[in-house]
Amino acid sequence: MKQVAAALRERVASTEPKLRAMPEAEAAHKPAPDRWSKKEILGHLIDSASNNHQRFVRSQLEGGLTFPGYEQEGWARCQHYASADWGLLIDLWSSYNRHLAEVIELLPPAATDETCRIGSYDPMTLAAVVEDYVVHLDHHLAQLARPVPAS
Ligand code: NI
């Protein structure tokens, strides 16, 4: 888990300055009416952080838990990420992930073997949930790094 924590810290350290340098207009640009802007993608990553935070903490206190999935479009819509303040989203995403890196680094080995059932997915160990968290993060960080076409 130490390596995953280090990888997560590295993602925040390398991404945060790029997000801060991105103009609000680029962050708010929707490539199509039914596609997410960069604000909405970063908001989705905050939702991923908050849902996984619950899994990382609760699985240490009580094993073998069942967690709800989260309906990503609804979460983004309810929280109005499309019109959220870009700086606030960056602050929240960066701080949340710095904290999650601490939580991950300090996970007791016994907890990482606990089984998590999430939504309709097959049961997986907490260690696999933690690893998937960073894989999912990388998928969306690649989207955030893509340039917005000039309009
Ligand atoms: Ni996603």
C-alpha cells in the first residue's frame, strides 16, 4: 500500500499545478452537450475520492461490508459541478487525495484482505479497491490533460 500511497501523492503533485494553470473557460468547456467538462470530470474524481474514503475507513472498522455504487451522472448534476468554482474544485480534489494517501499508507495489513462488495460488482479485497482507485484516477487525469479544441 505504501507504493500506492506514493503513486497517489505523485499524481497530486504533478497534476495540481497544471489544473491551477488552466483557465476557467477551458475548465468549463463542454465538448458536447452530453459530455463532461473538465470541471465535471474533476468533480467526478472528488466523488470517487469521497466514496472510496468511506470504503477505506469502514472496512478497517468492520469487515465484509456491502457498499452502494454511485450514479456518476446524478452525482455530478446534483452538485452542479458544471458551474462550480474551478479553484474550489482543485483545492478539494488535491487536499482530499493528499489525505487519502495518508489513509492508504497507514492501512493495517489485515484490513487490506477484507472483502468489499460494491454495487453489482464481484466481491473484491480492499487492497484491490485501493489499486482500482488509482487506475480510475489515471483514466480521468488523462482526459483532463487533453487540450480543448480552439472554438
Ligand atoms: Ni469515472
